[in-house]
Amino acid sequence: MLYLLETNLPDQKAVFFALTQIHGIGKNTAFFICKKLGFSMNLKVKNLNQEQIADLLQVIDSLNLSLNNELKKLKSITLKRLISIKSYRGLRRVKGLPVRGQRTHTNAKSAKKNKRF
């Protein structure tokens, strides 16, 4: 296992798919990083050498992405702001109802279960 950016990357996975394990990096960003470094889609994490790992970290830092805990804090701050200004989305979130205009007559069960703040 390679420990990179507070995340364990599995050895058996390709670098492209392993990068998506990091919170804040999706498939498009992972593809861009692999393409920029010239990695093949089949290159496994266990086959990376120290120089390639250093290049990988340097490219991720140069993209100025908010990752892991920073991204989670940013999301929670955004939700708390919506609640504090008493916007429609914030009030719906507090009540545990669907936020984005979904039907509530029959299908609001999952929104009621997932009460998040």
C-alpha cells in the first residue's frame, strides 16, 4: 500500500483508478494527471518508483485542488452558511426534506433518512 495525501492507495489497482480513491480527485482529474505524467492506463501502483511518486505529488500540488479534510471542511462550511442565512435550501436541509425540488408526496423517504447538517 502506498500512503499518499492521507489516503492508502491499493497496490493491485492501476494508478488511474487508485487516484480516484483520494477524496476530491475524480476520473477526469485522475485522467488529466496520468496523461500529464505520461503514465499508461495499466500502470499499477506497486510498479511506481520514488521519482514517479515525487512527480505525482508535484503535479497534484500544482493543480491547487482542495483535497480530503480541507474539502470536507469547505462542504460543511457551505452547508452551515445556507442554514445560517435561512435560505430555502438551508431550511429544507434542516427539516430533512428534499433540497432540489424533488417530489415529496410519495418519494421523500431517502431525504428524511439522510438528515445531514
